[in-house]
Amino acid sequence: MNRRAFLKSAGAVAALGAVPSIVRAQAKEVKVGYILPVTGPLAFEAQLSLNGLQLAVDEINSAGGIKALGGAKLTLLPGDTQNKVELGNSEAARLIDQGISVLIGPFSSLVAYSVRQVAEKNKTPFMLLAAVADNLTEGGLRYVFRVQPNGKAMSTLTMNNMLEMGKAASTPIKRVAMMHEDGNFGTTMGNHVEAFAGKLGYALVQRIPYSLKSPDFTAELSKIKASKPDLLVISGYYGDSKIIAETAAKLRIGVHALVGLANAAYSNPKFIADNRDLTDQLFDGNYWHNPQSPRAKAVFAAYEKRFNSTLTSHGVQAYTVIGVLKDALERAGSTDRDKLRDALSKTNLADHILPQDAIKFDDTGENINATPALLQVQNGRPVVVGPARFAEAKPVFPVPKWHG
Amino acid sequence: MTADLLLQAVVSGLLLGGVYGLVASGLSLVFGVLRIINFAHGAVMMLAMYTTYWLFTLAGIDPYLSIVVTGPLFFLIGMAIQRVVIEPNRFAAEHNQLLLTLGLALFLENLALVLWQGDFRSVRPSYAGASFVVGEALVEVPRLIACGGAIVMALALFAFLRLTDVGKAIRALSEEPEGAMLMGIDVGRIRAVAFGIGAGCVAVAGALVTPFFYVAPDVGESFNIIAFVVVVLGGMGNFVGALLGGFIVGLAESLGATLLPGSLKQLVVFGLFVLVLLFRPAGLFGGGRDR
């Protein structure tokens, strides 16, 4: 009998009433605090995350709660950041005062960078949601955990996926051009793509940062066309990414593929629905679920039934974070923040819906196996085409339409 | 740097320049007549783009055809805004009027955010992807139509200002407000008409760009800031100057993107702006009064 099986049977015995006094003495509730920008400009996206949290919490509670805590239920305590740093800090502090065992959030990297200090000072595990900036886990903090890939993992693994695909299709990718928005997000991605050029064996022939407010990219893309790249990588938001794809198509840009890097448009179902012919066969390296997982299918169905919309990658992340939390609570057998933190750091969770191996954290709190999926729009739907073992369809590569 | 790239930069710069010119014309006209800097100009453009989007999405009306609805509609909306918001503050200090239009812009943008959320929308009619090649330069059909439409609209407006009584009254008011009043011109009405025309111009510009652009609550900002540069370049209140200024800024932007690395094209535009303010503060083509 291994340790986990022992705990399970011990828990079962406890639940059957062998030691009823102890069970009654334990907390019947685990307070889970979240801070999200549920009002303000990011309200729509924040709601998608919140839906994912709620779905996971209700699923766990209706299946009998946390068994190691005598069936304690998870209770979500809300905090609204409005995407502001000072509100993030004060809401986090308020929730910690209310006795939460763990803090989840806060969507934006800027808010996260500040809140992580509040969590650290109060020795409260802080599970990041959506925030991608690499530096959030830097600085020797012990209480920060991040399940999804950070900017570095996102860019290097996406580039790697594309290079592998090129090799498999006997159309090697040697020359890469990149366009990225000139804010924090795009610049971080651009820096990684540039830094990894030598290591991954491609040449970055053009790197063009641009302002989100620019209404025309013909001159920039003409310059890229003249440098004859094999691949055009784009890190941007919705409007700019649309104009870039449109102009690239008209210019007959002559690359083997257009690939988004954490792009806000290229795997966005709404963008694809609005721009069917334009989006066909676009690639995007982004957060996603594992389409091979039967459990993912069940989660999608449950979400659809409850919220009458399709589960998004934000919801998948949130759902997964609660799963990781549950696993840690079962092993910690306590709502104590320090015990929970130690249990989180020893996470080795294979039962999840992400396109990756077991979720494990390194010393800084990053999920060492975190992987973005490589998606391609096929028949009006983003499908996973890489990494190969999670793929649900074969990639179309090279893409003929970009050659005109 | 090859000749092909330069040719492409000139073509795409001129195509966008026409739209800049039309947006700036409305702004310039409003400044000439009302002597206010209208920060809400871009927000009105955004509302017109949403109108175009909804007409296309709900009623299937072609974006260009929808101009016959959006143009007059926003002319009336502009007149109403002037009557209700601007006119009562006509004698307020200049900085207060500035804050007033800025507040109006914020109000309209947030109204759009409440009504239609922050997500981006796009209109994609069948001809959105159409293009042809001249020499080695690509010409995108929707951008060509937008530029042509902007020029036609600007010329029509120019003729209106030259040939009709209302147009002459607008010019009179812009050149000599007190004289105009003494001549028996109903200056209150003319101010409202001028503001309405400004809003109508930017609404037409909004409809013209929608097929190759996207719609979002803050979309007007992309054009608004450029329009200020254009207006200063062409001379505050100078209507023709605004159109020419539009072409100059469009060219400067795309040549900047071709010749300079990265996001420096914005630098070219705003560098030009500072230079004009330093050496030709009345604009390249003179102010409205000596037009």
C-alpha cells in the first residue's frame, strides 16, 4: 500500500465515523479568495475566468468537498481589482484578513507584480491567473505559483513547435520575421524570439515593433516581404493583428505561414467567425486545453450547459488552478496557509485538462511542464496541431495562400 | 532601399492621407467657426463606425451605401451636441471648453463600452480582400475607395462653402464673427450647422474606413490624434490646408515606416508637428483668416 492509497483508506475510515470527534473539530469550509478585474475594461475576460473558477468549485463541492478535511466545501470570496494596482493590494489584504487559505488572480501582470508582495508578506499562497510576465516569479518568493506558461515558455515552445513542424514537412524554417506591438507584452515576446534565434537555429531577419494605434502596416509588411522570411510571427491585440493579416494577404507576403504568438485574435472564435476567409490556416501559439482528454470534453459540456457559451482558454486556466488547489488541500489535510504552500510546492498532478505532462512546480513556483498549444484555424475553428501527441488534426504547412 | 518599397510607401501613404484629410477637415471647420478644439471628434467617428457595423450586421446594408444614413444622421447628432453641450458654454474660458469636449469624448467612449462591451468587431464585405498592383505597388481597393470618397466629400464641402448662402455664412463667421453678426447672420444656427458638418464629415470618414478597419470603443483615438497634427500642419481653420495636410502626414508616416526601424514612424509625424509649431505656427498653408 503506497502513501496515497493509505491516506485514501484512512480518509474513508474517518469519513465512516471511526474518529468522529476529530472530523467535527475540523473546518467545514476552505476560504478561497480571488481578485479579478470584474468591473472595468477587462470585465468581460475576467468573467470568463470567474466562470471557470465557479464551475470547478461547484464540481468539487457537489462531489463531497475536500475529503482530507472531512468533506469541507470550497467557498469563493470575491475581490474586484478594476485592473488597478492599489485596489489589487487592498482587496488582497482584505481577503487575507478574512482568513482565506489561498489567493487566486489577478489577471494583469502589472497588478500581480504588486500583489505578490502582499501575499508573500502574509505567507498566503498566491496562484496566478492569466498574468504572463516572466518576472512575477522572480526574486526568491516562496508563495507564488503559476500553472500556465509564462512569456518565455510561450515564445520558445511556440517557435520550437513551428520549427519541428517545418522539419516534419521538409520545409525547414530558417528565416523568421516578427512584428509585435510596442508595449510590455509584445516587447517581451519579441525579446524572447530574438534571444532564442541562435539557440533554436533560425535567423531573425526583421523585427518590427509597432504602435497599436497605427491604422496602416503596408510599409512595414512590404519591408518584411523584401527580406524574404519563411515565417512571420505576430504578437499583438485584436485590431492590429487583423490589419496585419489582411495586408499580408493582399501583399502576397510570400511566407510559409503566419503565426500568432499569444495573439489576441488568431485563435479567437469571434475573430474567426467575423473573418472566415482571412483567418483560414492562421497559426497561433496560445494557452489551450488538451483536446485528447475525455475529461476536457466533459468539462466543456458542463460549462456549455451552465453558462450557455463555450469554455475559453481563460476558463480552462481558472478551472485547472482550482484542480491543483484541491489536490494540494487533500495532501495538506489542513487549511493552514503554510501547510498548503508546502503541499502546493510538492504538486505532481497528472489528472488535468491541459496539453502537458504532470503539473509540477519548480523552486520559483513555475509549472515546469507548462506548454502552449500550437493551433491552426481549419474549417473556421481553431484546432490543436502541435505538439504532436496532443494534436487533433494535421497541420497545413506550408500554407499556399500566403504565397499568392 | 529599393525603389519598389518607396513606391509602395508613397501609394499607401497617399491612400490613408485622404482619410486623415477628411477627418481633419471636420475638425478644422469646427475650430474655424466655433474656436473650440473638439476632442470628441474621434469619439463621434467611433459612433459612426458602430452605426456602420450595426447597419451591415443587422440589416445587411453595405458600408459605403450606409453613408446616406450615417452622414445626415451624424449631421443632426452634431447639431444637437452643439446646441445642448457646447453652446451654453460658449463664453466659458478656453480651457473649460477644452475640458468640456474632452469630457464628452470620455463619456461617449464609455457609453460605447457599456452598450457594446470592449470586444472588437469587424465588418467584412465581399470586396474587403480586393486589391490590384500598379507597377510593383499594391493598391487595396477598400483603401482606394476610402481615399477617393474622402476627396469627393471634401471637394463637395468646399463647393458648399464657396457657393451656397449657408456656406458663405459659415465662412463669414469664421473670418469675422462680429461682422457676420452685424450683417444679420443667425450666428447661433450657423455655429450648430458648422458643428453638424464637422460631425457629418468624420462620420463619413468612419464609414469609409470600416471595411478595412475594426470597430472598438477607443478606435477613434487612432485618427483623432493624427487629425490634430494635420490641422496644425494645414493651418488651424484652413479647410483646404487640412486636406493637403492629411496627404503630407500620410506620406510622412509611411515613408517613416519604410526608412526607419521599428515604431519610429510616429516619431516622424510628431517631429513634423513640433517643427511646424516652431517655424510655421500658422500652418504650412496659413490660418483660416487669410485663406
